[in-house]
Amino acid sequence: MTKETKNPSIDRVDGRMKVTGGANYFADFELPSMAYCVLVGSEIARGTISSLDTKKAQGAPGVLGVFTHQNMPPIPGWDAPIGGQADGPPPKPKTEETYRILSSPKILFDGQPIAIVVADTYERATYAASLVKATYAKQASRTDLSKHVAEGIAPGGSGDYSRGKADAHQTAPITLEANYTIPIEVHNPMELHGILAHWTGPDKLMIYAKTQGVNATQNAMAQAFKLDPKNIHVHTEFMGGGFGMGLRTWPQETAVVAIARKIGRPLKLVMNRSQMFTLVGHRPYTVQTIRMGADQTGKLVSINHAATAETARYEDFTEATVNMTKFMYACPNVSTRYRIVRLDRSVPIWMRGPGEATGAFALESAMDEMAHKLNLDPIEFRLRNYTETDPEHNRPYSSKNLREAYEKGADAIGWNNRKPQPGSLREGNWLIGYGMSTGVFNAFRWEASARALLKADGSLTVQSAVTDIGPGTGTALTMIAHNVLGVPVEKIKVEYGDTSLPKAPSQGGSAIVSAVGSAVFDACTAIKQALIELAVKDGSSLAGRQADELTLANGILSVEKEPGKKLTVSELMQVNKLTVIDRTKESKAGPDHQKYSMYSFSVHFVQVRVNPLTGVVRVAKAVSVADSGRIISPKTAASQMIGGVAGGIGMALTEEAVIDHRFGRFVNNNFADYHVAVHADVPAIETIMIDKPDPIINPMGAKGMGEIALIGFAGAVANAVFNATGQRVRDLPITPDKVMQKLV
Amino acid sequence: MAQNEHPGDELEMPDASRRHFLKQSSALAALALAPTAAVKAVDTGWDQKIAAAFEQLPLQVTINGTVQNVSIEPRVTLLDLLREQLHLTGTKKGCDHGQCGACTVHVDGQRVNACLTLAMTTEGSNVTTIEGLATNDHGATARLHPMQEAFIKHDGFQCGYCTPGQIMSAVACIREGHADSPEEVREYMSGNICRCGAYANIVEAIMEVKQGGKKV
């Protein structure tokens, strides 16, 4: 099979493990004389600990130690000159503060760990943690970005962007200016974060982690403890969701490793749900302003896009919030500006779709608003400003089939039922509206390695250190190996999520099928070449044939023009006295990649129902179209897309972490009050794959889709709510109070 | 509030364990009233031994068909008993507050959140976890329950963490008679959160099992 052929659907290869409870996540491992850690969090957002009483906790039954800034064992790598990052030494632009867990009495955010209690059972550790008492010298804290937007600073790294005339907006015939707000959203994977740390020797460490990259965790721990990475073994075969929060090693993980060394027992930390809101990142509160100009023919004249996001005082977190605006539409005058404000908050981290999802909400809402002003269909407006080349970098896209995606999605949702005049469709007591939005994300191909082992019995093992946090990486790698070597899917075993396997990048940025898949492709291709070389050499029954005359499928080599002429792989290996053919390959992007802009695209369509009496918005239908190259595993790919819809419904309608700014503390840090989408919120969803191979990116022609599944979705809902009601909600989530405020 | 509004408040214990409980309570109270003795006990590590002796209570519960006799602290939840002491880690902890459904198991056929169930309350009960759903129970050779098959077929999961809870809940949802339409399933499955967002596939899986008419 080649990339010219569509792939069949196969079941998820780890499905059986997941439905039987046999899949082991980090907290499921059991180690001899393992003890339990519980974190105690600060009760203020800014200030200093004045006193800390740990005596009662120390004396509670089963307690093995109470660790605070007064007795925390050293983390040798952290004694190096201090940079901005809490989990490693790389110096970044100077921040106001430095956060080293349990290293000083200074409090930089609410919930910051002030103690770690260790006991022989989970219950005893939890009880003892409740006995730790602190008093504080409290300082006034700043946690409300909306009050401090003017204090934004330009982060290091990429600066402001502009092309064309800066003042084009002022002379455009039709103009629009609008502010859009995204609240704090929290990844909240179902699996609680934590770590299981086991020192197997004085300098040897075994870690069961909740990480999106075992190699990244290995390196972070090697730096922190000044160890050779080879002495650190990290295992994460199964991870109960990450959505970005597992893309770094968090300070409390490192602290648990240090304490495990001091105590001399394996330690397990499983954080609680409320700690998931403060200690493992979040999507930052971001305010955006878009100014857009167009002419009467529906051509964009200018776009200015400015975004300001919160970060911590101890670390500058940045993301690509304004990037989509630079290249999405043919527009001669574009400028973008990105600022951050340092607050008394814990640091954010990329959350699915990351900044691009934040930015797409603003840009794609504004596109809808402008289309309405121009009296144009929103798809037609996008088509009038369609670009076949990347206007930011002045180079072609490696592939872009967005026109087809608009068309197919529009057909599937029944776009022709949409009325241009808002508020004109009704079904019973409900107002009906249609909305759409575009999503886009970089198609990366990072360096990765993989190993493939073909045995004489015809079975194949594929290995890579990459984790599978849920997208179906193992299933996609199985299909890639199958396509190259023709080994039946049920005879392929993929081993992953362990640092003993060939190095791979962290699972993030929608890059894994492209990166690790290419390495698997190369390793399997090397095996195929070895087989063919053996098959055509002197003495073989296929001797003298040209290599390209041979085909390989189901463990049989055959010659197309000589029907009946066959050689099984097992015969071939036996004759050559081989029990295994073993190849490891490193794979990375070639120089060609510089000549193209590579992106995955998506289009989301929704039909919403809005109740005019209550303001309740329901997503009644959703269609998501992916233009992400060749689809490797259709079933798991479709699941990725429906997952983006569920996440997008939460982002659009319900998700918002609320801070009581008097205390800098969350008031809804649990699943009862922070509403992620549940079954009742999510309708049946239609996913459509354009499924055309990208000719440049990698040998499979596949681009990523984890981010584009979410990017743009919230905008489609906002646009549909406008179409249903005539009311434009520009601050997420679109809760009934906001809809009602505008309806009455 | 009138007293008779709490008919369930009265402790229902077999006589033997009631006596046992009272004996322990008064001994603990005596200890608490003698602070110097208590401090001394801490210094000598006696508190540990006393705690170990006093804090444990016997529990007999049948889990996946096997009678388990364990000795546990009364504050241990069913979830932590399963995971930390019996090593049945298929049941997952997602919130510890009964808000996510990841820990759903069956107690005497009813779906419950194991994190909100004190293990001691399951005395004499039959508990079924995800490990006990497939017939034969032994890993790869076991025949899967129709709901497990349907979850694989419809890809009703991604990361797999909420899956044991979803499946246990789904089986109960059909048994309760709450799976007559996709809308009804969505309503009665809303206590089980899936952050990967596999909902649409989960509903398909449940509807197929329901319509297939196989015994669940």
C-alpha cells in the first residue's frame, strides 16, 4: 500500500487493555514498601509564611516525614544559577521572581505547596496533611487580568508583526472593531496528576510518570539530580489524558523524587482535583482586540490583532495566539501584537489547540461579524479572501484543500437551511442558528527514532519511546508498519512509552504521526529492503529478479509477472539462518520543508438551538471536517475529531475557572462547579476527512489533527448563536446569563 | 430540625461489632484525656501500635465473586480499598468527590461511585469491578462482556482512563431500563465524564448492546 491509497479502519490496538482494566496508568503500579505523599497548599496568593507548625503532623500515626522550606532535601541541579524556569536551569528573560518548590517562605500563588507530608498509607498522609498549620504575612495580590491589560509587556522571542500599511484600517470602506475574551480554562484530564518515584540504587531512578514525553521527563530529572540520563528510567505506557498539561515536569514531581531519595522508600503522589487547577497549568485568561477593514466587494483590506494574556510572576509563558491572523486570509495589511501580564498566579501551559484556539475564536468571530456587515454568506466571505499561498512567508502551502472542506461540511450540516437574517428560524420554542469557523495548526515533523524487529514467525514488533495519551498513536504506528511490510495487523505489536526504547519527542503539537510515524516507516522500509536483497541474491529461489519487481504482502514475496512464483518471509529467513531482522532508524524533515508552509486545516459547522426564555444554548448538530493529509487510522482519527467537538462545546458554552480576586483563589476548582461537557451536552457528530496525502511532509502524506479538532470550534458556536438570536457574545463561555442579557 | 427527620441516623451494627466499637472508643477517649501519657506514647512510638490496633476493623465483602476478609480503617473508601489494598486498579480515581464517575462499580448490582462509598458499608455485599465483568476473569483469554466488545467496536474511548467507569455505568444503565433512546442514554450517563470526548461513540456502543438484546 502507498500513500495514494486510503487506509482501512482498524480497532484501537490497546482497546482490550482499556476495556478490561488491564491498562496500567502511573498510579496503578505497586512497589515494595511504597509510601504516600500529600501536598499542603498555601492559603494566600502573595506574601510570606510567618510560621509553620508541622509538629502535630509529624506526630500523627504512620507519618514518615513532613517536608517544608525548612527541611526540604536539596535538588542539586537547582543550585545552579537561577533562570526563570522552575523545572530546569535554562535562563530565560529575567522574571520578577523565581519559583523553587519548598525552597523559601515566599508565596507566589494561591495553592503553592508549603509542605509535603509522607506517610505509610494514603489515609494517614491525608489526615496528617490536615494538621499542618501556617500563618502568613499577606501582601495584596493581583490576579485579575482584565484590570491590568495596560501593563502588558512584550515577551522575549518573536516580536510584533506587520505587513503592508499600518494605518490601512482607518481608510477601509467597512470597518469592525471588537474585543474578545477567553477565561481561564483548565485541562482537567480524567487522570489526576502525580508521580511514582523509586530510587533503585544510590544514583538510579525509576519513575512512573504522568507525562506526554518520557524522554523529556528523563532529561528534566537528569538535570535536577545531576545524573546521567541513562540512570533514569521513565515509564508512561498509558496516560489518562494530558491535553498539554503533561508537556513539562512540574516542580512537585521533582520534589517527590528528592524526598523519595531522602526517605529511602518508593513514593507515590496523586494530587487531588482542586490541585489540578493550580499546579499543572491552564489555558491563560486572554483578552483580544480585532480591528478589521474590508471593501464593498468583500475583500479584506486590513486586520489588526492584539492579544494580552496572563502569566506568572516567576515565568513568562507565551503561545501563538495571534499567528493564524498572519497567514489565514489574503489580506495586504496585517499587524499583530502579543503581550503578557505577570500576575500572582501559577504559570499557564499549552492547552489543546493552545493559543491558536484562543486566537481562532477572535479571528473567526470577527470574520463572521464582517460577513454580516457585508451582507455576505460567511463561507462566501472566506472564499473571497482565500489564499493559495502563505502571505506571511510568501511560499506555497505543502497542501491545502480547504475549499473542498468548506463545501463538504456545508452539505453535511445543511447550510442551505441557514437564513442570513438572524433570529428567523424557529422550531417550537427554540431559535435555530447555523455557524461555521475555520481552524488551522502547524503541521510539524520533528526528529524521532523507532526500531522494528521482524521475526521468522512473521510477527513484527515496533518500538519507540513515544507516549500514547489517547489519540491512538499505537494504532497509527501499527497501520504504518502494516502498510510498509504487509504484516497482518494482528501480528504487529507496538511497544511505547518507555525510555528504554528509541528516543521520541513528547506527544504534543499534533506532530507524532508525522514524526514517529516517519521513523517507523523508515525502519520498516529498511527491513523490507533487507528482505528483498536476500530474496534476489544468488542461491535464492527468486535470484536474478530486480528488486522493484518484487511485492511483499502477508509475509509472502512474489513477482507480479510470474504468477505462482512465491517465497515466504519465514522460508527466506530460515534459509539465511536469521531469527530476526532488526532495524533502528532516525527520521527528520528534509531541506524541502523550508520551501513550503505546512498546516493542517479544519472547518467546523454547528447547528445550535437557543431557548429565548432561558438563554440556554444547545449544540444540536456538529460537523467537523479535517484536511490533514492522508488519514492513517480512520477510526481513531474520527475519534480525535469528535473529541475536539466535545472539548469545543465545553470551551464555547461552559468552561470557566473563576477566581475570587479578593483572595486570588478559585471558587470552582472541582468537576461539580467547573463544567466540562458531559454526555447530555454532546450530540451525534459527523466527521469528514478530506483524506488527500500531503506530497511533502513525510512518506505517509499524513499531517496532524489533534489541535485542529478543537481550533475554531468555539467560534462556530458563537457564530451560530448570533445567527439564531442576533446577539453576539464575545466573551466565553456563552452562558445563559450573557445570552439573556442581550435578548431582554 | 426535628429528630424524626433522620430515620437513618441510628447505627445498625451487629451486637458483637457494636461492643467492639464501644470498647475501642472508650479506650481512645481515655487516652485523649491523659495528655502526658499521650505525648509519651508519641515519643516511644506507642501511638503507632495503638493506632494500628484500634484503627483497624474487619470487613468481609465479596469482590468479583471472591470473598475478601480484610482489616481496614473505617475511613478507607471502597475505591482506595480496591486500588491500594486489593490491587484491583482497573477502577480509577478522577476526583474523589463523586463528580466524575471514573470509579463507578456495582455494589449488589447497583452502580455506585466507589470514592463516595466507605468500604465498611459494603460488609456482606457483592461488589463487581471492571476486572470482574468479563467472564473467566483471566486477562487475555477471558471472553469480553458485550459492552466491552461494543466499546472496542465503536471506539468508545481514547485515553481509556474513564473507560472502566463508563462501561460499569453503561451496563447498569441498560439494566435499569434507561437506555431506550440515545437521548435517554445521554441523560443517564451524564455522571460519567470523558474529557477526551468519546461521548458520541459511547452512546453508539450502548445503543448497539441494548438493541442487540444480549443479556447484560
